[in-house]
Amino acid sequence: MVARDIIVVGASAGGVEALIELVRGLPSDLAASSFVVLHLPPDYPSFLPEILSRVGGPPATRARDGEPIVPGRVYVAPPDHHLLVKHGRTRLVRGPRESRHRPALDPLFRSAAIAYGPRVVGVVLSGMGSDGTAGLHAIKRRGGVAVVQDPEDALFRGMPESALTYVDVDYRLPVREISGLLNELSRSPAPDESAFPVPEDLLLEHDQMTQKSDAPDMDRYGEISEFTCPECDGPMWERHDGGLLRYRCRTGHAFTAEGVIEARSEELEQNLWSALNKLEESALLSERIAEDARARGYERTAARFEQKAESDRQRALLLRRMLQEERPDTAR
């Protein structure tokens, strides 16, 4: 009997609390190997393995590239590296960011689905955005089990709600109940893997992440779109994963449609703040020129630059008011 002995877990905002609760409830002799991704800034020191090791449950360790996978251990992705799994070993890569994150949930979930198929249990916990949804769908396509923290139980409900919206989730539970479920599933038989062949698009995405393909045939992935990648400005290809609309560029950056909107909104705001700064600088410089011209007796020149300074200040004021208005939370 082959058991469901590969557990992949992902979280973002509010995820430390959820992960502590989850790992605390797992038995120290858990039959499965567990892999954890938490969104972190690339230069942020992570103490998550030490934190999880102190709460009880299976021992947690910082994942290392190429190390053997051992049952009853929790492997935690280090900052600025995607954690992947292959048959019997972990892998760390600095591949393209997905959903603007590295590490991201989707590459881990996808790699586990490819390598272990029905033996995988995927878990999405608290977080903003939609990372993990495509990966959870990949796990389901390969016969695995999808588990999502109840959004009502999550500190940030965006990621759980996205998964519930677009994936045929098997279990929706408070995090305190997920631990017991994982223990049960780790001892239950998995379906025959031959009934769930690896889809070609999953292999293409995995090859991009592991740098096996220098110039992938993106037409195998989907239809080319009119949108450009928020990360590298290259063309993006579009596909539907179930009901989830996704985009991927040639270099490997990947987004949900919601993620593209979030990235563009952030880019637009940065450009608007830059424009505000330039308007205010222009107003100050025009005033300086006007003062100098008046001191030299050039009244018409002084009046012209005073008028320009006032115009720039009015436009800057309107732009500042617009930037400071309340806007909808696109991260849910």
C-alpha cells in the first residue's frame, strides 16, 4: 500500500500563527514528510524552523538542496529560494518569482504533484492574494487531496478564499482540526498513480522553474495575451486552470489575473508618487527662477515662472489628494 505521505503547506500573512497551531497538533511520529512555504522578503532572516521545532510535533529543519526526504520531518523553505521536491530529495532553486514571491506556494505544490501524484496532500493557510490556488489545482489533477483553512478562522482570508473559489477542495477546516486530518490521511492509501498522468502544462512550468528549458514553446501552455509581464515586461500567455485565469511569461514569471491587477496597481501607484515628486520639484525650481528674475528686474520672466509654479502646485495638490483617497483592497 502506498500512503498519502507527502504534505505540502503554504501560508503568507498571518501564516506563522497558523503554522504553529498546525505543527503543534501533529504527532512527533507523523508517517508523512511535510514541506512548508511562508512568504518572506528575500533579505528577511527566517527563524521559522526554530519556532516550529519548539512547539512540539515533528522536528522542523531549514531545507537544503539535494538532501534526502525523511518521514516525520518538516522541511521549511529558506528566504529567496523556491522549495521543490523530486523523488526522494528536496531541491532549492532561485527560479523566477511566481505571484511576485520567492519562495512561492505554487512551485512547491506543482513539483510535489508531478513527483508524487495521489500521495500528496496540499494545504493552503492564511494569506493575502491567490498564491497556492494553481498549485492546489495541480495536486487535484494528479489525484491528491486539497485542504484549505476556513477563511473565517484565518487572520487573512485572501488565499483560502481564492482556493475555495477555484479548486474542488476536499476539506475546509479551522487550522486546529487540520492536524488530525493530516495524521489520518498520512496513514490512508493513495489511489493508483497510473490513473492520473502528469499534464504537459505542469511539466512545462516545472521545467521553466528548474531551468531545463531555455526557450520553451509557450504555445503549449496557452494562448498569447495582449498583456505584458509585470516583472520583466515580456509577453505573457494565458490559460484557464479550471476556472482560474492565469498568465505566464517566457522567462517563467507567473500570475493569476488578480495578481496581474495587484502588480499593475502597485506599479501605477509608484509612478504616481514619482510624478508628484517631479511636480513639487518643478514648482520649487520655478519659484527659484522667478525670485532670481525679479531680483534682476526681469518682471515678465518672473511672472511667467510664478504662474508655472502655481500651476504645478495645483496639479501636485490634486494628485496628492487622489493618492491619499481610500482604495479597495485588491488582495482580499
